[in-house]
Amino acid sequence: MNRLEQLRAFVEGTLPDAERDAFLREVEQNPELAEMLEAYRVFADATANDPVPESTTSFADVTRRTPSIRRRLTVAAVAAVALLAVAVSFWGRGSGDAVDTGPGVVSLQAVVLRSPQKGEVPEPVPPPPELAESYRPDDGETIDWLDDLDDALSIARYAGRPVLLFVDYPGCPLCAMYEHDVFPIGAVRDAADAFVMLRLTWNEAPAELRTDPSRGWPIFPVLDHAGKRIDGFSGYKTARPLERWIRAASKRIGKTGRFSPVAWKQVNSLAKRARAESLSYADLDALAQENPAGRFGAFARSRIQVLHNRAETALRDARDATPAEARRILEDARKELRETPYAHDLNAVLSSLGKTGAFPRLENAK
């Protein structure tokens, strides 16, 4: 029984009770089907007093054979022709091929179907570097200087801190004085906790960060997460003035609202979890919950998005495949995503496909 025959049987009261109840439930859940039913009722009323051959299966046949009906059809009845064509096509396929049984409707609870646009899917956020599992500015004896700009910027993003760069030069006497007389002082190390500490030679530092040495040496630019200078000083300071400057700079930068520091203990712990060899959906969701506004949260959400995209792609590919191929595509995706909420949606589509033999119409949950 195709969709038109089902509508006719329902309106004429010849649909078996079990099928009638199932049809009514479908009408309640499917606004498009409800419109089709209303249109068919208008059609039935319009043709009530005209002989209609039993073999008629379309509005077009009826209106060709009965000119008086053509004059009485309402706009809604005419629109039913298009609605019926939609009802017997696969979701989104755009073909008018009829099927023996009208496809079901699956309301997706986790997967969100979007109109695919080239380049709309952002690149996943890279995980923190291995150093983030243990790095702290104070190593207990002196300042722990990182020696790679990319690592420093990555850790800074995850730690929610700016980078304090120390640009030195081999053989520089003031640099040696800093190293032996200033950096080991406890108050300086304590103040450095507000930054990710990076040390580069003059040749290693980006050209835009090399200020004129005649204006003071060595140089200490403060960098944002893009590596741009946002503060800094140059010249030599003893321990107490350096500590005061670092604390004042931290306070100035904090007032901008551009950084949200995460305690170093938490950074180390979250980094270990983010770098785990295998991350489940539950692991990612927990990371996102613990650091919602920070880099760890962004990392977790980007990985969850990858899982979502896998499910969405499987649904789109299955939609355009044969029923057998569609089942294979969906089963493979379900196996990969078995520990995610997307598996529920894939199961629902597989169930509908198994019952009707046709790919269901998919709806985003409201």
C-alpha cells in the first residue's frame, strides 16, 4: 500500500485498526503528513458526487476525467500533489521515485544535520604539548625557561597566561647576572607563576620582537597567544624591582580580560588527560565541563565535533546509497561511535530502514 492508497483507506474508514492507530501517531509527529491528509480530505469532498474509477492513483487522473472537479479543487488539494511526491521520496534526495511503503521519520536527538558548505568545518584544536604535563615556571631552584616559541605559546593558551620572553645573547654579562643573581630568588620565581617563561637568543627570537639593543639590554617582551608583543621592558633590574615589575605587568594584563589563568596543578592534570592515547566521548565531555571557557574545553569540543561529523557524514552517505550499502555504512559508523550519543541516532535510522526497506526522512530534534 503506497501513501496515496493509505490516505484513501484512512479517509474512507477501510484502514485496519492497528494500521489506523499507527497512521494517526505518524500524523501527530509529522506536520507534512498532516497537511497531506487535510489536502486529501478536501480532494475527497470535492469528488464525493463524481464517479472516480477505482484504478485512479493520482489527482491528475481524476482532474483529467472530471472537469467539474477541476473547478472545485481548492489550493490545498492542488498542493497535495507536490506533498505526495515528497512523501514517497527519500529524505533530501530530490527524486520523485515512488516506494512501496512511505519511509518513516526519525527525529535525531544528538546529530544535527546542517547544510554542507565547503570549508565550514574548522580544524580540530591541537592537543597540548607533552611539556604541559609537567611544566611550571618555578622549578624549585630557579626559573624554568622554555626554549621553543611554539611550545611556549601552546602551553600559554592552555594555561590561560601570557608569555614572558627573555631575549639574551651568548656572552652577555647582564644576562649572566640575571641568571646567577636574580632568577633564583624565591620572590621572582613566585611572581613568574603568572606567566609562561620563554628564553631565546637574539638569533632565535622573531625579528619583530628584537627591539633596538641601544635602548636597553637584555629585552623582556610580553607576548599574547598569537605571539604579539603586548607589554615588556628592557635593561637590567635587580631581584626586587624585577619582582615588582612582573607583578605589576600581570595586574595590568589581567585587567584587559584577555586571559583566564588555570592553576598549574590543574594544567598538568588536564594536559595528561587530553594527551591520553585513547579519549572516549565521556573523557572529552568531562574535559569540556571542567574547563568550559578555556583551551582544554575548546580542544574537547573540537574532538567531539569530529565524532559528530563522522555520524553526520555516515547519515548523508547512507541516504544516497542502496538499502544494503546504507546498512553497511550505518553499522560501521555505529561501531566506531558506540560509546557516544550519536550511536542512538544511528540505531534509530537502522531500525527504521529495517522496518520499511527505505531510508527514513530525518528531522533535527526541536
